[in-house]
Amino acid sequence: MAVNNAMTADFLRSAYGGESMAHMRYLFWADLARKEGFPNIAKLFEAISHAERVHASNHFRELGGPTGDATVAAGGVFGVGKTVDNLQGAIDGELHEVKQMYPVYLNAAKYQSEPGAERSFHFALEAEKIHAVLFQQAQDAARSGKDLALAGVYICPVCGHTILDAAPDKCPVCGAAKAAYLKF
């Protein structure tokens, strides 16, 4: 089902664009982290890249409607540096989504009675809060010349919820079962 309101549709397209860019940027930065000797930070980038893909997919599905062209304006972090610098870019991008973008998009979807968009924005917002914290932990380790200590990164394929070391019995955001989580 397509969204009914042009503003919510624009927000879904913008969020789709931003999440798609984050997905690719994090894969690129993962390769650089691995080359710098940070295999676990690379794993974190790859896992969160997948979570961003989940968000982009959710936004795309919620748009629905006929196929057509649209100009998409989406914010994105650009640049390539050392892993510590790339992690700062990731932190800045995630905090923008948490503090600026998703609260506005979520409120608009609620106001315009777009429950699918509301759900999609809520899922992304909750995951991005976690991503900012995890990237900060990774940056703190990298600044000390150390890799992030972790046994694995788990991603919920429904909402993008992200957790280190072990999946929960039930996703705290969307309720998906532990068996659904993907391990990186």
C-alpha cells in the first residue's frame, strides 16, 4: 500500500537514500578498518551496514505505489580517513538521525496517520541509537590502538536492532525471535 501523504512519502525517500548511502559507506569503511588491523571494528561496520540495509528496505517497501522517478535529497557523510576518523563520521551520521531526522519523520508519519511509515521510522530510530553508542565504543578502542572486543554482532532482520555478543530471546523493538537474528 502506498503512503497517502506527500510529506511522509518525501521523508521515506530521503530516509531510504540516507540509509542506502550508510549501507555502502560502512562496507567501504569496514575494508579500511580491516586493512588497518581492526578486524572486529570491520565486523561492526559490516553488521551495522546490514542493519542500514534493513532500514532502507523497510522504507522502500512502505513507499509502495507505482514505479516512478523521484529526486531524492538525503544527508550523508562523505570522506575517507583513518578508522578513528571514519568512526567519527559514523557517529555524527547516527546522531543526526537520532536527534534531528527520525524524530521529525516519525512525528510527521504519526500526524499524517501513516502507520507503516511510523513503524519503519520507529524501527530505524531505535537501532540508530544503539549504532551511535557502538561506534563510540569502537572509536574509543581504536584511539587506544586496540580493536573492539566482541564475540559477534547480531542484527534483527526485521527492524535492524543491533546487539553485541548474543542475540536476545526476543527483539526488544519488533518482537522477532532470537533464531531470526543474523550473526556477523
